[in-house]
Amino acid sequence: MLTLSIHREDLAAPWGPGGAAFRCGRSHIAPFAHPALCAFAIEDGRRTAIVVRERAEAASGEDEQPRAVHRVSPERYDERLAETVAWRLDQVVVEILSAPPRVRIRAGAWGTAPLYLTSSVRVLHADFHYEALYRHLGSLEIDREMVAHFLMGSHPYGRRTLLRGVETLTERAEAVWDGALRIRYPQPAAPLSPGRLREGKDPITAFRALLGAVLERSTRGAAVPWGAELSGGADSACVALLAADRLGAPRTYGLEVVGWAAAHQRARRADLVSLLGATDRTVVAADFPPLSLNGRRAGAPAFAPFNEIYSEAFDALLELAHADGVRRMLTGIGGDELFLPHHAELALVGEEGPGARASGVTAPDYLAAEVEDIHRETFYTIDHAPRTVVPRSALLSLASRAPVFLRRGIWPTSPLVAPELVGLCRRLPLAWRRRKHLLRQLLLSSGCLHSTAYPELHESFQPVYTHAMRDTARLLLMRLFRGSRLADLGLLDRNRLLAAYADYARTGVTRGDERFYEIAAVELMLLAADAPLRGA
């Protein structure tokens, strides 16, 4: 939601407006310029606070641009900061404190576009584009534990990233910098357990009302032209249907899959578009495969490995939306997490817990034994943020997709991660959560066909991914693997990797443990950072 560079000598000086940013000496704090967001700044003579947050109401004098720093009493300063704690949409708060001189940054609970931070003794940098921080690193030092987990397909949610010296400001966390950077986690979110329905209460009616309230709160603050993702799945369908009830017929956008599930997806989307009265646009995902040589990422000056795998296709879709005037996109992110079984219910639904799955994961023989050892030995002990308000996997999805949206000037709004909606759905009895029964019943009650609410086949990007890895990205992958920096660091065997990849590209046969995308993603990061490399 913002970018910043703060120099230590500016901590005691007054801040003021400067173009689209707040400035002090060589330092600046620049909110992301978007009508769905507002920014205000206050100071009381000892403290300056700059708040960037999603709008939930019409802009007032303090929130308008160009931005001034408003002088308030210490009591009023404390009141305004207390208000931000209770803010029910996403936000970031940056405080510059003069005695002792330091910076304090606090994140909200939604995690729409998390900040990444790096610092030296003299300057602090933060950005919601991870790759934007590469230029501030004098040398690269990978975090071997985090890289090992990434190469094994695991993504711990915490402050650590793949590079030492670059950290994530996780949900509700606080970063403090006074020449050294420390990120403090919040208290764990309250645990949620299944409950019992009160007699006479209908969860569909409750869900519809609560999601409607979240949508109203998320969209009433500014007249931002909006669209809705429409994959054909239940999550995005429910969001689009309830948004249309309140905001009128939408523009809808979807990536079309290929292969065995394509016809089923098209039929579901056609049913939904007709019901919504929507103006619909689609992009065939296979026309913009991941890591294609003519795609944005293959030739990009910077690359973040954990960004959306299908960034090229989503970027093409968002380009259409932006040309249509859309500046806010409603998504179905978070829907899966609302209805997952709790740990104690896994046996009832025939699933194993994450520990059992982790113990059964083996590395392909081209990864060094160290990678598998690290993953196994640190699976439970590697740094994780405490229990989150929004489920961790949803936060990871938000973080991976936000940069793609923001580059196109579109703010992603994901109402299914609203904390109160999480609280409702995670407490539902298993029967309402299993196979998203609540959402599917809501779709039926809204007029959808049974085949839309309860599909025989679900959309899948696997054919697009497989084709990309074997064909359209092949030249890029071969070039990366031949010059592998991970091999130089002892994390993989270059010759085995090349042989395994050549065999996969030729035959399509795999044991299911291939890590070609993950390896290529890290290699692209190391190339993009273009700095001396050290192992850790």
C-alpha cells in the first residue's frame, strides 16, 4: 500500500507533502495512488504518523490529496491511532518518533499487499514489490532454510524470506527500525472451533447478509469502477452474485483453461454470466503460459519467485479490465480456507494432517540431500507467524497476486478474507463446510444450475502448466539450469537436473516430484538481483 525510504538523519525533522508523497530531507513515504485508498498524516511535535488504508467512507479533509501533515494535540494523536486499530479494512501505519529516534510500522489483518523491508544502519526501505528491494542489497545472501522449503514446495508464512536482509511485515505485525530492523509478531489470533447452529438459524441467510455487509463496506468509500473475477468456481461466483445484488450488473473476467475441464468451465461461466447480466471478457490461459520467452517475467529486470505462477495470463486479463475502465477487482481468494476441515476433523473426511504429508515428501535426486534434510528437520521449527486472523494460505495467495494487480493500477478486493466472515464460516458444523456445501446451496438458491453449483469437473490449470514446462518455457529453463547458481551453492546437481528435465520435456513422464518451476523461479530471482552471491 506504500513505498518508503527513510534516512536516519531525517528522523527528528518535520515531514510535509511533496508531490504524491510525504517527504523529509532525503526521505519519502509514498502511498500507492488509487481511489480505493486514502492517506492522512498527523503529528504532535514528537511523533508523526502516516496512515494508508482502504476507504470505508467518503473522503474527508484530512484524507484528501495533496496530503498535508496535520498538527494535533498528543491526546488527539493517540485517539486517531486508536481508531486505526479498529479499522475494518486493510491499512498500514508508519510512525516516525523523535525521542528516541526510530520508525515503527504496523500492518493490518487483511494482508492485501504486504510490505517487504530491508535496512542498513543509515536507511530503511520498504515496498510491496519484493523485487524492488534487490537494488538496495549490496550482495545476496540466500536463506538456505527458506530456499530449501521453497524448493520442496513449502511456503512458511513468517517474516523470513528467501533472501537474508529482506523481511516480510506479516499481518498485524510491527516493524521497528532505529538503525537495526526488528519485526515483532502480534499475539496469536483467537482459535476457532466448530460450533452448533442455533435453533431456527439458517447459515445461508447469515452468510449472505454478512458477505453483503463486507462488500458494502469495501466498496462504498469511493466510486471506483469495479469488475469481478469469474473462474466458474463457487468462490468467485458467490462474490460476483452478491456484489451484483448491491452494485448492479458487473463486468466479469476469467481465465479459460484448456483440456478435459474446459467445456465444463465454459458451461458454468455461461450460466453465471447469464444470471448476472454481466459483460464478460476472457483470456485463454494457454495463450500466455508461465515463463514464456516473450512474457514479461522472462525478460524482466526483476523477479519475485513467489508471485502468481500464472502472472502472464492474469496480466493479460487485467490489461483488458484496465482498458474497460475497471480499477477495483473483486476476487474469490479465501473461499477454500473458509470451509476446510479443522485438524480434529481430518480423519472424518479421510485426509491426513500436514505433518503426515510433510514426512512423506521426498526430494527429486537432482536436489542435494541437504535440501530434503533441512525441510524435514525444520518443518515444525522454522519461523512461522503466530495464528493469523485470515488463514495463512489465503494470506500467501493474496501476497502472490497483489503485485500483478497493482502493476495494472487495479486494487484487488477479496471479501472472503474478511475477519468476521472467517469467524462465521470456520465455526460452522462440518456438514456445512464439507465440499463447500454452504456456498453451493447459496448458488442454487440464487438460481444457478445444479451443474454450476455441484460441478462434475473443476477447472484446472495443470495442462497449461505442463505445456509451459515442457515446451514454451523450455529454452529459458535449459539456459537457467545450465548456468545454475543454486548448483554453485551446492543445493542441486546440475548434470542430474539437466538430464531429468530433458527426459521430462521429451516424454512428459514424471514421478510427481519435479521442482522445475521452483528452481527456475529462484534462479530468475538470483539473476534479476544482479549482485555478488553468497551462500548462507
